[in-house]
Amino acid sequence: MAIERLDKLLASQGIGSRKEVSRLIRDGRVKVNETVQQRPEYKVDPQQDTMAVDGEPIRFQRYLYLMMNKPRGVVSASRDPKCPTVIDLVPSQWRRRGLFPAGRLDKDTEGLLIITDDGEFAHQMLSPKKKIYKLYEAKVKGTVGDKEIAQFQEGIVFADGVQCLPAELTVVERGEATVAQVKICEGKFHQVKKMFLAVGCEVIQLKRLKIGELLLDTQLNPGECREIVEIERKLALGQAISTK
């Protein structure tokens, strides 16, 4: 890995802004390889050199990957002047520049959301060409039967002529409201809600359960998040993991 400026590297790890990090360095609060380093422009190799701030070792991570159980009422954005965002919910230990939600969930939709600063990973996961399926559970008003299942399989056409790729629709529970699961591999604006609307149903509750082969961690309460490991990242890209 290429060497980088000390201030830039520490800022990338969420230690503070470049200005704040530079002040820490000049104040003698940063060590590189057990030696105080007071030059912000000092070059370090994050794979070879050790770093510490106020005696606390820095574990360098080129990219960060978080799984969040997104709650209702927050928007899937890095920043918003009017509404709380999913980034606002990230605990301080994982706050760093460049974090963004990989894909959007509507403000009133909950469930599995991956937050990262790795743009290539997000592209691989979200591109329709990659055919990475996302599984949603929807509570809907209206009839969901063989006709609607066939329409989803053929590819729903919206009123404006936009056609969706074939989707898998499964009825989970019938009652005053029907609970159904939908698998899609694209992410058009309000897609699941509009697909149901096209067959005469109204979505009253929506939750994403799965991306690729990665399931939402049921131990996460709404608004909570945790880091995901390499195996889970592969699962999110639809790669089956051998248990042998």
C-alpha cells in the first residue's frame, strides 16, 4: 500500500478533521512506531507502521462496512438539512469521512442497510447487471394471489411505462392484511411500493430482510449497527460460502 500523510491517514480513520488531527500531531499527542511525530506531513505506511493517539493504538482500516437495522423515520442519506439520517445513527467509534448508505430505503421503510465508504463494493452490490437479489417483507392491503404472483414474475410495468425486471412474490400470511415477501435485483425509486400499487395493493409496512445471501442480524434493534466481516461482505455480493 502506498505511503500517506500522517494527518490525512488519521483523519480517514475518524480521529477528527484534518485541522483537528494536525493540531493533535503538533501538540505531540501522536506517536508513529513508538516515537512522537509532530509533523502532519510525515509519511507513513499504514500496513507497516504503528500509530497511536494519546497512547491509544490506531487499528487502520482502509474501508469500513456496517450492517444497520434501519428504523422508520430516518432517511438513507449521508446528510439532510431537514431530517435525521442513517449516518447520524452511527456510533462515534465508527464515525469517519466518506460514509454513505449503500442503496436507499425509504424514510418509512426499515430493515437491512449496509453503510460503507467503499464505492466499488457498493457498486458491485447494487448494480442490476450483477443480479444481487434483495428480499423484502411487505404488509399490504389488497388481494395477493396467483394472478399477482404471475404479474411480478413477468415484470411489473408502471403507469409511466417503466418496466421492472422479473421479481419473485411469495405470500407468507393472509388476514386483514397480507404479508408477502418480494425478491428484486434492482432498486428503482419506491419500487416495491409501486409494484404492489400496479396490481391494486397498498403497502402499509415494508422491511428489507436480506441482500444477496446476507440476512439482517435479528440481534440488532432498530437504529443499531455493527461491523460486518469479510465472509458477510461476500454473502452480500451473493457469494455462497461453503461450510465444509
